[in-house]
Amino acid sequence: MQPNIVFIMADQLAASFLNCYGSGVNSSPCLDSLAESGIRFDRC
């Protein structure tokens, strides 16, 4: 079975605004749940 790969690119969204990258505000629960269940690239 082939793996499912999803690339999410946002032009004007800094990582510091996302809870999965350390922001204290829960403003992106769907992206946070994807990051929790998948692979997150910290330096790419």
C-alpha cells in the first residue's frame, strides 16, 4: 500500500502562530491534530 502524503503550504502563516510549533493559542486545531498524528519538519 502506498503512503498518503499531504503537503500544507501557507504563504503568510508563520510557524510561531501554530500551537504545534509552540504557540500558546489554540488557533489551528485541525493542523495541530495533523501534526500530532504525522511527521512534522522543524528544519526544512
